[in-house]
Amino acid sequence: MMTAVTMSPSRFAKAPRTNLIAGVAITSLLVAIAVVSNFWTPASPSKMNILSKLKAPLVSGLAGTDAFGRDIFSMLMLGASNSLSIALTAVFFGMVAGVALGTIAAAMRGLVEEVIMRIADVIFAFPALISAIMVAALIGPGRLTAIISIALFAVPVFVRVSRGAALRIWSLDYCLAAKVSGKNRFRITTDHVLPNIAGAVLVQATTQVGLAMIVEAGLGFLGLSVPPPAPSWGRMLSEAQTYLTQAPWMAIAPGLAILIAVLGLNLLGDGLRDLFDPRSGSDA
């Protein structure tokens, strides 16, 4: 009895590799910088030096200095660690909750499915920034606020993705055969449904991390993410507003960092989709 959708080596050979290779390269660089920043940066990200304030790139450091004389490149490195850790943590919890609810909805159907999907619709109606403001009003701004807000925003996304993929698996012959053989819905879900929707969930998770980093930057811009002196790409953009004409590199550096990070994650998601989606083979 077949329990999983297998893919032949030729399937991988035909899949477009450009997006995947570029995505892996950019994302690997992002992760490497985030990890290294916890042990080493060219300068202290929090050390102020008023005598070196607003220095242009290469005059003082690779990306120049800000209005307090802090090294922008060092702040970008540690900001990558903060942004990525928040995004990964939030998406992980959102994925776990969303996949659990989505597969339950697909397995139970009827009233249970209707209740889960309507709750997901209600949560999805509140943007992450609005959720962050409500959470901040209860527990105050900070890393936990950002994680909770982004996780809440991610839950309905994974509910929809996992439910749709699970319903397709439930309609296949081997799931019907498992049901006839006496397996209960829980066993069918764990043995047959979850392994076969893992690809779709992984693709969505990769893309969702990129979106989460954008949301985290927005929260940082509003002062609802990691508090000072911990660097935040969003807060760096906020602080750069006053100096756009005098020191444009203060805004360009974090803006490019966000752009490149999200681009890499989106390319990685597209590449994984090309590998896991059987329909993409016809386009290769």
C-alpha cells in the first residue's frame, strides 16, 4: 500500500534550479551573518562615538555610522539575528498551530471544520500590526509582542494551506483503503496525510518567514519589537527619517538588508515549490 508520494530523480532534474540555488545562497548568507553576529561584529553595535557620527560608508566602516556614531554594518549584522530569530520562532509556532487545526478540519469535516475555518477567517482579518498594538497594550512592546503578533497572523495562513492539501490527500485511494481497513482518522492523518502535505507546508513556511521579517521590521519601525539598545532593522529605518538628506546611507543600508533577506527567502520558497509541486514539471 502506498503511503507517500514519491518523486523520481528525473523529477528533480527537470525542476528549475535557478531560484532554488539563488535562494539557498542568499538565505545561507543571511543565516551565517545572523549566527556570527552573536559572537563577533566589526565594532560594538551599541557603542556610541559622537566624534564619528554620520560618517559615510568606507570612511568609517563598511556602511558608515549613524547619528550616534554607531557602526551601521555591525548593527545590521546583529539586527539580522534579532529579525531572523523572531521570524523563525513566530512562524514555527504559527505553523504548528495552523497545521494542527487545518488537518483536524480536513479529517473531521462538518461543524468542526466550519468552526475552525470561521475562527481562522476572523484572525486573518486583523493585520499583524493591529494585533501587535493590541498585544502591546496588554504586555507592553518587546520581542514577545512581536513573536505573538506574527504567530497569530501566520496561524490562519497555515490552516488554509494544510486543510486544502489535506483534503486532496483524503480523496486519494490509499487514504480510502486505510479507512476501509479500520484505521481511525488520527492514524490516517499521522501516517498518510501529514507526510504528504509536508512539502506544501515547507514551501509556505519559507515564504512566511520572509513576510514575517517584513512585519517585524514594521513593528520595529513603530517601536513594538526588540527594545533599544538591541539593533532592529525597522527601528534603524525609523531613526534614519530625520537624516535622509544628510546621511541617506542610514536608510539605504537597512532597507537593502530587508530587501535582500526577503528576496532570498522568496526565491527559496519558489525553488522548493518547483520541486514539490508536480504541476510545475510541465513548465520546466
